[in-house]
Amino acid sequence: MNLGTLKLFKYIILFSLLSTLLSAQSLRPFDLFKKGIEDNNTLLVIGGIQGDEPGGFMSASLIVSHYTITKGSVWVVPNLNFDSIITRSRGRFGDMNRKFSKLSKKDPDYDNVEAIKKLIQADNVKMIVNLHDGSGFYRKNYIDKNHSPYKWGQSSIIDQNNINVDKYSNLYDISKEVCDYINKSLLKKQHSYQVRNTKTKDGDIEMERSLTYFAINRGKAAFANEASKALPVHQRTYYHLLALEKYMDIMGIEYTRKFALKEKELKNVIDNDIYISFYDNKINLPLSRIRNTIKYFPLNKKQIMDFKASNPLMVVLKKKNVYAIHYGNRRVTRLFPDYLEMSNINENIKVKVDGILKEVKIGSLLEVRKNFYIYPSKDLRVNVIGFSKKYRKNEAGLVISKKQIRKRFSLDKNGKIYRIEFYKGKKFAGMLLVKFDKNIKFALNTNEFFKNKI
Ligand SMILES: [Zn+2]
């Protein structure tokens, strides 16, 4: 990702956001991630034009977080209609994919639509793939209610067979190639893909207002890829990723990904490879199987929540006095704050894990088999949340095993991860986590996380 341009782009968005703020409604801007090395053959991937199609935006977000582009250039907008994603609606202010021909400046989606139009028209963008989850299974001939020409799922959509451009003009051939590629790796025969040509210019008034039609009329090859809403999200994601990989291949773009594109592994990545980090790594939370509510969560007294997330679809939203962590359509947990002033720990923390001395950074997760021990230090007070010994001011200098911690205080639903909090006087200085489970991996690299702010 090219940070410079990203920042610049965020400023542009910020300006357009400011103008929205001045009008009645303010909407969350989308994010743009530039991957690979920018060139004149850029693929623009768009997810989340409709907020209730998680297969599409989850796939786009995984290209951001779990793919490295090793040759060529890919731009990804994983959360075009971010407010609708968070509220799980198709479109909070109507269907955004019908707003690309005419749109009133008063429309709350106006700024986001204008901004994505600019990206679509950027000189270096040569192909656009807009990701959707559609109903049922598209079939050229009517089979039954769910497999028919009226359904959208499992299809590659084009507005017409060809467009008059130098590169990628043969929309039908490309779309067919993508379908053939997906059809070699179907999870079930029933999931097969077909090309669907909406023949938009022959009078499809609905589709004339869509993003792809806007794009082809600006001389850009554009496709919509539809997975079926009848499939679980990870399976929809599987098909979108297969399609995206083929589009990249057709454009000569190369990549590596951090997981094998297999059903189970993909589900595991989506559900479990998710983290959020607060206050410059003072707290690093694994969100896999996290409890629905977490009480007495240390938050900055000024109520400003700085966080970094492992996935660009994550946000923290404040409602009354509770902070909800959202991940796409899911609300993963709610934090009930314990407002505290913050302090820093610059040195490593000295601990013994199963009798072995270690020095760890604040924010780390300790894998423990039997017990742990935090070395006492002059100005640090230690609080092991849920530790059952009668109240002590400082729980450093004690050998603590799992059975001494009450299970209901675990961070996760499995009762395996617990909090060790550090204080300097009354100020919160950071957190370690202990997990009594070998099977949870914690290969965090928070440098790759996505900065955000409420
Ligand atoms: Zn859609």
C-alpha cells in the first residue's frame, strides 16, 4: 500500500466529508488501499456498495489484509457504503448502486458516490470488479424458483459483450474465462457460475444507474461478481476470491496470500484471525470467540478511543456509555468502560511462565500451560482480573494457575484467555493476556493494522 497517496486521498475524502458535515447528514467515508506498485494497469476492487452483502465486502477486505501484490497494481475499496455495512442494511439511504447516473447533491450518499466515480475514472484504472451477494442461483433457463433467469447469485455480470477500448474490451470473453476458472473449483456442482449479460443499453433502466454501467461508459472494463446469498458467508467469499484471482491473472497481476484458499481455512481466517489494538499496543485483543460483553475495560479518561484493527471493516462505535466493536455486519463485542488516565511502561515486563523466565512487551499474550508469575516491580501494581484469592492490592509476586481465576472473567467464550492489568498509581499502564490453550495462535503484527479513530 502506498501510504502517501492513501493519506492524500483521506484528505480529499475529509474535505468532502466536511462539506457533508455542514449539511444535515454526515456519512462515514470509505477507505482506499493501494496495493502493489502503481502502474497503468490497475485493477479496482470494490466491496460493500450494498451493506447486507458480506461475501463481497469480506472478500475485498481480505485482499487488503491477507494478500500481498507481488507484481502489478491493485486498488481496493472494501467498504464503499460503510454506514450500511455497520447497520446491516442494503442501503441506509436507498440502493447506492442506483445512484450513478443522476444524484441530488442533497443525497447523503452523494459524496461517497462522487469519490468512487473519481477513482473509477482515474487514468491508471483499467478494470473494475464490483462484488455482490445476490439471491438464489442465476440460470439462463428456468429450472425452479431459486434457479432461474430472475436470480443473481453465482454469476459474472456484464452490461454488454464488448466495449470500445484498447485494453480488456472483450467483456464477455473475460467474464466467461472467469466463470470457467471458478467452475473448476466448485464446492458443490450446484454452485456453478454463468455469465449474465444484462444488455443494459437496450433499455434496462435500473441497470443504467449502476456503477458498472457508469464505468463502461467512461471507457473502463467493468464487471460485477455475484455470489449467492443462499451460501454461508465464507463460501461466498471463497467464490469471490477465486474470481478476483482470475481477474488479476488476466491482467498479469501476481500475488501471494497468507492462507490456502480452502473452505475450512478461509472460514477460520474470517472468524478467528481478527484482532484489535488500543492505545499504541497497550492492549491487544484477539476477537476470536470474544465474549459479547466485557466489563471494566480500561479506556482513556478523555474518552478518545484510538485503535488499530487487523481488518478494515472494523470500527468501534460509542453508544451512550458503551463501545461496540463492529466487524462488517457483525457486532463482535461491547466494552463497558472503566475510564482511567493512562501512563506508559517503557521497559519490558519480567514474568515466569511455567517456571521459565521471560521478558515481554506490554500488550503481549503469554501462552501458559500450568502457571505464571509476575515479578514485583517498584512502581507497577498488577491486577489479574478474576483472580480468586482474597483481595490484594498487588498480585505481582504470586504463582497463579488457571483454577485460581474465575472462568466468568475470561475474555473469550471458551474460558481460556485472561487479563493481567498494570497500573502506575491510579493510572492504567497496559495489559498482558494469558491464554491457557496451545491451539490459539497469536502471530500479531500490529504494524500491519489499520489505523482508525472514532
Ligand atoms: Zn448487490
